[in-house]
Amino acid sequence: MDIFNSKMNEVGRSVEPSKTLAVAALAKRLKAEGKDIISLTAGEPDFKTPAHVARAGIDAINEGATRYTAAAGEPELRAAIAKVYSERWHMELKGENVCVSSGAKPLLYYLMSIFLEKDDEVLFPVPYWVSYEAMVNMCNGKAVPVQTTLENGHKLTANALDQACSPKSKILLLNNPTNPTGAVYDSNELLAIAEVARENDLIIISDEIYEDLVYGGKHQSLYNLTPWLPERTIAVSGVSKSFAMTGWRIGYTIAAAEVIKTLASYQSQALSSPCQISQRAALAGMTGDREAIDSMRDAFGERLTYCQERMSRLGLPFVEPRGAFYIFFDTSEICAKRGWADGQEFCTHLLEEKGVALVPGDAFGMPSWARISFAASQEDLANAFDRLEDFLG
Ligand SMILES: Cc1ncc(COP(=O)(O)O)c(C=O)c1O
């Protein structure tokens, strides 16, 4: 072991397991040991993959579609994704504008890997999705988290972005709707941010993985907001959250053909291709009827209304979510009262004393906060809020 440790590079020595996955695993283990645990840590829908999508996967196995495919994904799937977004964004996209991978996550990593030179800066708002900072570090870039305020719904502002830019800034990474706050940016906010990105000559990577989960409004993509945005924007999304397909591992990037070509070459060396079975299932999702997405969104919307009402009664400051399936709240007041250091300690006490698992805000760059996921049954949510009330009372 010493030999390996002594020869491991800086990336290997410093990389840590994803904190959100680690908490979910702990909750699962305690449950398996027979403890009465309600886990609100899930980063994935609790619904089943829609039947017609799952069936397409089973058919693929039976038909022997169990091979390597073209590196950027099967042409039919790339074309189907291009068609969906051409219609959604009112612009012409082709299969050559789409690279499919094993989830959105590897694509985000590849993008960091193909664009970053040593110490190039990647800017993203705080709180941020757990893997952004790690990915930038793994690719020898410099993560520049940009502070936000609760008053502003913890959204990045054009002004804050401008102030954080330096000559080394290369990429703006924006997640909309946002994990962990559920914040959703409107067109004006996006446009102001995009203008600053253009002034500072930044590439924009727009992580829109929760695009189908917006409540009481429509999602506005950054990609098609202005005619000049596609020249500097790379959109990343996938079927994980929209179609409850996290385990199938299919995500995609939409970008200029030359970016896609490089991603495909990179992927051909790093992965070969995404799973053919999963690609067939995703194709059924992209070409089939979208009723399942709408009904999942409606169910999430109802849970959100319920959770917001329960949150308001708890009296803890939180961001009013408009998308995704998370609620992010401030634990500092209660921590100060009880002599706890931060959200980590809050979450540990909550888990030990009341059996409710949440993700500490530390995972998202805000240690005194915590994240609730409402990708859980109505019964679990009701029980968890009863326990939280008890815990705080
Ligand atoms: C903000 C954000 N981006 C990307 C991903 C990765 O999604 P995928 O399952 O497609 O890799 C996640 C998953 O939790 C996420 O929350």
C-alpha cells in the first residue's frame, strides 16, 4: 500500500468520495441494520422508470442490442435528441450537435478535461452541486465559487460574476434549475449573466439536468436565449431526472459540432461508448409520449407545496424552490442555540436522535446549511417533518 501511496499523484491523493452519495449510503446502512430511518438524501426521483422506456431496454437485450456503439452514441438517439431540442428551442440542431454519454456527470468531467489548462478558472455560484469543485480540481483547474445571498434566492448575479472574473477565468458553470436550492433563473437574469460571460470571453457550460422539473412556470435554457449564445455555450442534460433513469446512466451534451467531435474522440478513448441497452431505452423516452414526465412533475409539485408549508412552520430560513426536488435551509440559528458547529453536526444529531437523514450543506460549499430532498413518499415526508418539528421544538 505504501508503494501505491508514494507513487500516487496529487489528484489521486486529494480526491474524496462524493459527499452526497456517502450520506445516502450511511442512511441505507443504518436502515439495513434495522434502525427506523427516513432518508431525505436522494438525488434521484423515487418513481419507477416509465414502463414503455423500461420495455425498450428489455427488448434491446432480447434483440441482442448489447454491443459497443458509435462513441458519441447511436445515430438514431442523437438524431432524436436533436429533434426534441430543435423543437423546444426553436432552432436547427442535428445529430452532430449531440454527444451521448453514461450520464451527464462524465460529460461535465470530459468538458473540464478538454478545456482546462493548469490554473484556468471555472466560476460557479455557491451553493454548488457537489461534484463541480472536485471535477475542476481533478482537471488541474482552479475552482472559483462565487458567493450569493439568501435575499437573492442564492442565485448568481451578473454583477457578482463580473467582480469574480480575472484574466485566468475560462468557464462559467451554471446549474439551472439548481441543486441544492431549487432556484430557477428567468430570462432577464440569464441574459444579464450571459452578457457578462461574453464581456469576459467565458465559455458557458449550462447544466440543465433538472430542466423538466420546474413548477409553476417554464424552464428557459441558456442555449437558445440569444443568437450568439450557441457560439460559447455547451448545454448538458440527460434522462436521469426527467425519466427517473438515474441507474441507466444516459446523459447528453448539445453544442457546436466541433465540440461534439472532440468529446466523441475523448469518449472513444475513455469509455468506448455508452451502454447500448440504455441508449435504446432513452430513445423510447425521447421519441415516446411524455405523459410520464408530466405526471412525475405534478407529483413533485404537490410534495413541494406540502414541504414548503411544513418548512414555513419550522421557522428556518430557506430558499423558496421553483425547480428540481430539493429544499436548502439555514441551520445556523439552531446550531448557535445548541452549541453545534455547523450543518454537519445538525444532521448528525438529527440522524442519531430522530432517524432522519439529510445532506449537510458542506457538500455544497455552505457548511451551516442542509439539504432536504423531497424525492420521497408523502408518508415519509410527513413523518420526517413531524420528527424535525420534534427535534427543533
Ligand atoms: C446538478 C447536477 N448535475 C449533473 C448531475 C448528474 O446527472 P447524471 O445522473 O446524468 O450523471 C446531477 C446528479 O445528481 C446533478 O444534481
